Amino acid sequence: MRGGPFILVLIAVAAVIFGLARWLDNSYAFFVGYVVVQYIVLGTAWNILGGYTGYVNFGITAFFAIGAYSSVVLHKLVPAMPLPAMIVVGGLMAGIVGVGTGYLTLRLRGVYFSIATLALAVVVQTLITNWDFVGGARGAYVLRPRTAPLIGGGYIDYLFLIMLGLCVAALATARAIERSALGFGFAAIRDDEAAAEASGVPTLKLKLIATGLSGGFMGMAGAPLPFYVTYLDPSSGFSLNYAVNAIAMPLIGGTSSWLGPVVGAVLVGGLQEYLRVTISSAVNVLVAGVLMVVFVIIAPQGIVGLFKRKRR
Amino acid sequence: MDVSLDLLMNAVISGLLLGGFYAAVSIGVAISFGMLDIVNIAHPAFILLGSYVAYIANTVLGVDPILAAVIALPAFYLLGMAVYQVYYVAFERRDDQSLRGLSFFFGLLFIAEVGLILVFGVDYRSVNAPYIGPSLRLVLFDLPYRLLVPFLVAMAMAVGLQLFLSRTFLGRAIQAVAQDQLALQLMAANPVKIKRIAFGLSIATASLAGACLIIIQPVEPSIGREYIGRIFAICVLGGLGSFPGMIIAAMTLGIVESLTSTFFGPSWSPAVAFGVLLVTLAVRPSGILGR
């Protein structure tokens, strides 16, 4: 399937999902759907760098929270600003931070980048905890409008629609990368960086593109968060759950294609929601971590990889 | 800003002591990352495990936390060997350390943190020992025993391990693995066995480091994450695989952090390690005393 039709199919699927949620007319469905779709975006964003180039980013929460807190700032400065504009700003901010971190560390071995991103999460959290304008350690309240603009209904409907739109954009980008020269360059870096460099692949430039795109999408996924939770404090915005889920879902689903993060997010996100309702909210966060460790040991190619192997 | 000499002096001294403690925390990673090339980002989780072992021994049985950690050393050693065995079979043998190996340790870190939350809750826990509280008063400055004891434990650990690595046959074999694994194989030694022992040692240090941690500050399950940045900043700054470099780096970081928290407020100190790490990676990735 070519790029254009693929995007149309994605939009159609998203429209059907949104129509279904509207028809159910149950705000719980919107709240759960938002979380799952948000994880598809986060997982896809992580996979653009992690799965395609092989560089592991552990600082998902940093990028995610940069997006979320840039919305808090914008909302305080310009209360009337529409959400899509905030998402663009949040994505840009996170993308810039991604490129900056990458520029300093990506010239070295891959592990240094991973370690730097781990530390980046702590540092961004420290900065925000000390920044009184966005509430500091006390947290910030964001009043969301009662009704959604343009489409009517509850505001959560609107948030869900926005997240679905982001998801379409992220998946279309990921699939376009896979099939372009950019994607082949990424794969060359992942398989043998020295050989790629020797063959004339501009490795640092490609890695910076991947880091910027990946960080940008994470920031965009985080930008609507303040409106979803209405109260945002550093410890919830920087919760390790986001990082673990965003890494676990692509690894469980399979890192080699755009479908992997989708499969992983739907399965793990659905399972977590089920466990949260039936057992307890403490157990559901464990699931992603345990599943991730089990999958990287037993099924390194993920679920998509298992099916591909069977077909051959 | 009113910088009194007295304040500066005390900040530097407590930074030095804190740096000693940081050396205890980092020495395990100096072995696993510096010598074995295993990027064990879950090391802080093992340290926290050590803290909680010391906490249980102290509150239930009334044992001194350091003594409890010494008793727990063999258990941590075995745990480390077991973790290495899984890591070797699942990742090193398949030559897939970077993406999945890192994710494996990240998963361990997370599972340990959530597990500790499920068992102990998110409350801060602390221990009781006679040396927590009083200070050794010298003419110009005070030495709090709470910091002095971990400092001495760390130095004992570093000296002991350095002697072990340079004087014993096994220690030299570990250094040989760090230098050239293939050559070791040609000498008919099994690098996997030696790495297993070395990784066991690196996790064993977490037992003592954990006891030191809970002596210095109350502990809750998520503080381990703050130490990841510090540990790797110290190991990279010190130069991988060099103990003297690591101790110098640990003290440098301790002093800079102590000065930061004295003059800018303690809430800023977690950011220091990241700054040090980034500057080192950008300017001199091989560290102060790098190979």
C-alpha cells in the first residue's frame, strides 16, 4: 500500500473508533481510549529512535513532561490558546531538547546516550519542581472547558479526538520512515554503525533527525495531558510508568515495524485497564515491567516477529 | 551572597564525606560497567534492596545496619551471579546487549521499585544506630558520624577490592577479562565464569552501599532513580574501570553537590550530576583517569 491510501485507511479506522465511542456515549470509554491511544503515540515515538536506529531512550518522561508543562505555561499566559497550537509548541520544545541531548551524546557509544536520557529525566523534573510559575512541587491546576469546541459533547471527547489525530500522524510518519531512504539509513545504523558510516551514511545527522522526531512526538503526546488530568504535579507527570510503558509496548509488540507499538499498546494497555478494574491499581503497573522482561528474554522479536516467522 | 568561610569549609568537608559515600554507591558499577562492559542501570535497585535488608534487620532484630549488610553479602553475591547468568544466556550470548539488554535492566529497576512499593509502601524508612546524630567536633569544623561511617566503609571497600584485583589470581583474571576476553579464552580460562564472579562482587557491594544509604538518609522506593545519574556521572568522569579515578570523581561530585545545596538549596542538587555527566561526555568522554 502506498503512503496516501495508507493515511486514508488510518483516518477511516480512527473515524470508526471515534464514532463507536460516541455511539457508546460512555465517558469511561473515552478516558480508557485516550490512555491507550496516548501509549500508541508514545510507543511509536520511542520506536522511531529505539526500534529503527537501535538507540535506547530512557528519558521518555522528560520529553512527555516538557510537552505537558509547556501546555501549562501556555495556558497560564494565553488562556484562549487552542489545544492544537499548544501541541505544536510542546512538540517543538521536546524535539529541540531531544536534538540538544543527542548532539552532545550521540557521537559516543549508544549506552552513553541511554544513560544521559535517564539523567535527563531527573534533571527536567528538578527544574520543574523548582519552577514556581508552573506550581513547583505543589503542582498546577488546569481548568478544562465544560464542552468541547467544534464537535460538541464533553471535553474528553475532544481530547480523545485530538489524540486519535496525533496517533494517525505518528503512525503515518513511522511507516513513511520505514519505506524511505531515511529508514534504510536508520536500519544501517542499527545493524552496523561503523559500516554505515564507512558507506557514506551521514550517521550523526540521521540520529539527530530520529531523536528530534521521537522527542517531538513524545512532547506532542504529553501536551494534552494537563487537560486530561486537570491537576498536574511533578511526581505524576514524571511517573516512571510512562517510561516503562512506552518502552515495554514496542518491545512486546515488536520493534521492527510500525505495527508493533500498536499491537503492544492495545494488548498491554487493555490488560492493564482490566487488571486495574478487577485486581488493583498497584498490580497493573507491574504488568508492563514483568511482560517486558519476559519478552526481551523469550521473544526478542515481539508479537509481530512471532507471526512473521510463522508465515515464512 | 554572604559567603562565610565557615559555611564554605563545612560545605566542602561534608561534600568530601558525601563523595566517599558516592564512591561506595558507584564501585559496583565501576566493576560491571567499567570492567565487564555490562551496563547495569538496575544497580540502584540492588542498593535499595540492601537498604531495606538493613532496615528489616535493624527494626526487627535490632542489628547494626553495617553488620547486617556484611551478613547479607553472600546472598547479594549469589543474586548477582544469578542475574549475570540470565543476562549471559539471554543477551550476551546472542550478542544483543544494547537494545534488549538495556531494556532488561530497566525492567528489573522498575519491577524492583514497584515490588518495594507493594511490600513497604511509599513511606520513608530509617534505621537506628548509635552513630546517627552526634558529630565529631574538631576545631574548625564538625564531622557528623552519620557521614563519617559510610565514608570509612566506602574507603575500606575500595581499598579491599583494589588489593583483591591487583594481588590475587582471580582479581587479575577479572582485569584480564576487562582488557581482552579472547586472549583470556586462549589461556584456557573461562571468561563467562570469571565475569559471573565479578558481577556477583559488583552486586555484593550494593549490600554495603545500601546500608550506608539508609544511614545517611531515610529511604523510600523511588529514590534509587536519583542515583542512576550520579553513579554514571561518577563512573564516566572517573574514567571507566579505574578505582582511583572513580574516588576522585565521587569526591568532586560530592563537593559540587554540597556547595550547590548550601548556596542554592538542596532541591537543586539532583541536577548537578547531570550537568557533570553531560560536560564530561561532551568534553572528555574518557574521564579523568581514563584508559
